[in-house]
Amino acid sequence: MTKFVLGRFLMASFLILSATVAFARRIPVHKAEADSLSWAVVNVSCCNLRTSGDYDAGMESQALLGEPLKIVEHGTWVKVLPPDDDPAWVLRSSLVFMTDQQKEAWNSAPQVVVTSIYGFVYEQPNTASQHVSDVVASNRLKLLSKVGKFYQVEYPDGRKGYISASDAQPLELWRKSLKQDAASIIATGKKLIGVPYMWGGMSTKGVDCSGFIRTILLQHDIIIPRNASQQAVKGQHIDIAPDFSNLIPGDLVFFGRRATEDRPAHVSHVGMYIGNKKFIHSLAWVHISSFNPEDAEYDAYDLNRLLWAQRVLPYINKEEGLTTTGINEYYK
């Protein structure tokens, strides 16, 4: 009988301990500590942001290395708000958690911005050494020093490495050298031609349609809303003339289901107008299409679902939701 009671006691203790461990995995920090850790900074080249806290959940978007995210809810899966305010869930192992002061220290420290489409950070200042990680355009790392043709950098979690100076620029130098005109942004877009379409993708590894617009604008320090339906109401609305004469390069062109008497229009796709009745967009892959039937790039499918255009570039830092990282609260 004593052995039976002891066995029941040990089993109950084991179950309590298991439940405690499981709970700790869901809530890995004490509430008081979690309340102070109101920010997270992405610690990998790009991490997946999902529609709920589950591996099976759909991918909502992506966030990039060095990017601050606002914590909404702690757990193994963390609910976050990115700089474009599109809520999502991310696995906590991709993040480094910070207080307000630590986030401000991260943002105010010298940084480099990755300018190449794709690259690597190395353990030593030579490209034959071991990779620390890959990097993609617009990633940010803390700048420690210049070593020959490399920058010594530090990750949010304290890892250190070296990135070729040909793949990155110091933040302040990058900002001074930036051009935010349509021609420069379109040239950046053309560098991604051939990059595959990926639902939720928002890095130079793969992009969906609105992710492509978001990605190329971020390379020019511009943040706009994440999704096509959100982008479709920013800036100046333009009803497109039959000959496209009222469009200028850099305008965003939107596609989808046209409005009827019974229901409003539904935006499902976006591209950027580049002039001469042509636009660049991500559909299957990043490529240029044309509204002109005489062009080799003629796209009858998208012409038949064309809705309207929005002129956003003149409204950067003048309209809510259209900002640069220099004034966006996440980067302060």
C-alpha cells in the first residue's frame, strides 16, 4: 500500500512538473519581465511572419535582420507589429527581445545596411572563411569597425562577423547616397527581375506582388503598408486614362475585381508603372509586362483586371503610413 501511495505521489509530481515545463515553454519569461521587453529585433536574414502562432498557419509577411518589431503578446510564438503595422506571429527563436532603452540603443548605434541583393557575413575578414549567416538587401547590423575591405559587424544577439564593404554601407553614408526618385526605384526593381513569386515573401529571396513593391521601396528607405489593398488607398488616386497618358513612372497600378452595383472593387494585385504603357510586378516571378498589344510583353490578363493607380512618392513623410526609417518610431 505504501508503494502504491508513493507511486501515485511520484506520478502526480511528474504530471505537475510536466505541466509546469509546458506552461513555461508557452510563457518563457515572467510577466513582469515580459512587460518590460516590449520590443524584439529580428536576428536572422529574414523571418516568416504568420497569420497565427502555428507552423501550419499561412505566411502573412516577412521581417528582416535588424528590424525592430513591437511585441503585442509573448509566448513561443510571439504576436508582433512590424513597422508597417500589419500584425502577425513569429517564432521567438528568430528574435532578440529588448526593453525600450535597449531598442533605442540598438537603433542609435552605428550600423551598416546591406545593399547587395544577397550576400554573407563571415567569421573572418575573408570570403574563404566560415559563414556566420546569409544576408539580404536592407538587413541591418551593428557596425564595430572597418577591417581592410570588410566591416566588422555584430548581430542583435551579440554574434560577430565580417561583411564585404561591397555588400553594405554605413547607415549614414547610405542615407546620404540614396535617391528616392522614380527612375532610381525602378532601376532597383529591375535588379530583382527573375526572383520568384512567394506568397508572403518580402525579401530579395522571394516576393509576392505587394512584397515586391515594399521590398524595392525599403531599399530606398521608404516604408509603405504591406498589402496591395492597403497600398491602394495611399497617396493620390488616379483613374487611368484609356491611353495611360496621365500615369508617370513610379505610380502604383492596381488590379482585381471591378466594382459592380452589388459589391465594391476588390484589389488583389499591384505593380509599378515604368512608362511606355509598361509595368514591373511579381506574378510567378518578377518581370515587366505591357498594356500595349503590340509589345512582346503584352499582358491581356492584367489589362482586363486593371482598376486604378495611386501616386505615392510625393507623399512620403507627408501622409500617415508613408514614411522613411529616419522618422518612423520603430527606428528611433
